[in-house]
Amino acid sequence: MAINDYHFITRWRIHGTPKEVVDIITDGDHLAQWWPSVYLNVTETAPGEESGLGKEIELYTKGWLPYTLRWNFRVAEIGTKSFTLAASGDFSGRGIWTFEQSGPWVDVTYDWKIRANKPLLRWMSFLLKPIFAANHHWAMEMGEKSLNLELARRRATTQEERSRIPPPPAPTTTSPLPLLASLAMALGLIYLMARRVAQS
């Protein structure tokens, strides 16, 4: 596994049905509306088949760190309880979403295996990989919160009920200070470890 390879497995437990969840997650046109903390801009570039197979989406995204990513995904495979995305751009790889009904809940799993191509991620992974991983985990946590809010909005039967549902989490600041602080912290830790090794 190369230093700029990442493998994440995210698990959500959502009150609802697989169809409700899939309808939201696969609606590329509305990703930036219900998950705005991560999806800054989304453009469908190819509609694909009626089932969604072959659909292509162009994305502009970010997490809590002040760097952005431009990438694309294509719906490469659709199963009875899953679908697979092929990613390209600032990172390349594949993501597999699976959905299992468990009583009144849906167990959602996202298996995301990618290689970072953006220079910042590619060259700094040896140093900041844990911070980049934390950025991904934050993004997925925001996704779970946003998905639950979107489900509540879609289930609301009146405008008054809908107005009581808070908006989804917004994007974080675009200031470079958090990234610089993280870099300084990582360099400080490396320095301290190197000193400890040299003194032993």
C-alpha cells in the first residue's frame, strides 16, 4: 500500500428504509443542498441509464481542513443492495455503498479505497496522513447528520413541521490557519520523537 493510498470504512445506522436512503444519496443534483458541509458544487455530466448505471458527476468538495478537491465519479455497478462508484481526479479509486434493513433501521456501509493524486495529499501523506484521515471521518460524520435531517425534511407533512428542522451543517472556514496549525503540530511531534530517539 503506497503512502498516499487510503482505505476507509464508514458505518451509519439510519432510521428508515434502504429506498429512502438510496434515493437521497444517489440524487447527485441535490448533494450540495443536503450535504453542503462537504459538497460545494455538483454537476451531472452524463445521465447514464435509467437505473443510474453509468451516471457521471463532477464534484467540488472539502472537509474541515481548508483545502478543496475536484473529482468525478461514475456509477460503475449497481446491485440489489449496493452500488459502486469509480472515482477520478484529485484522487482515484472506488467507493462501495451497501444497505441492509435491520428492523426499522438501515445499516449503511461505505467502503472507500482511493489513491490521493492532488499534490498536497500525495506529497504530504507521509507526514499528515492521520490528519487527512481525520478530515475524511469528519466529512462522513457531517454526512450522517445531514442525511438524518434530509430524511426528516422529506417526511415532514406540513410546512410548519418542515420549518422546525434545522439546516444541515455548513462548510467550515476556508482560512489556511487550521491546516498550517496541523502541519506545525505534526512537525513538532516529529521533532520531539527524533530528539527522544537521539537521546536514548
